Amino acid sequence: MIKIPVISGEEAIKALTKAGYYRRRQKGSHVRLYHENRQAVTVPLQKTLKKGTLRGILRTAEIDLEYFIKLMKK
């Protein structure tokens, strides 16, 4: 089983951008990302995202953990 990485909100945004998401707006410390064919995702700009928060972001974005880790390495 793959471990969920400990990353920042900015790192998560960079990986989601590689998956086709784009920044549309920001309110305070939360960035709203949109995709043409998928549901919108909100990512908090924190130094470290909690594992449950990252898991929820990936579930909403319909991206599995293995693919997300590959996106981070690109």
C-alpha cells in the first residue's frame, strides 16, 4: 500500500495543475481549482496538508494516489 505523502498546499496545486486543473479564484488561504470535465476542488494553502485533507481533495478530483504521486514527480 502506498503511503500518503506529507506535502504543502502549493505542492498539491502544482500536481493538480499537471492533471488539467487551473486556478480560478482565491479567498483568503483557500484556492479554488477548476477542470473542464471534473468537479471543482478547493485546496487550503497550508505548509503541510493533513492526510485526511489530501485524501478528500483526491477523492473530489477523482484522482487515485498512485497517479497523484506520478504527477508530483513530473
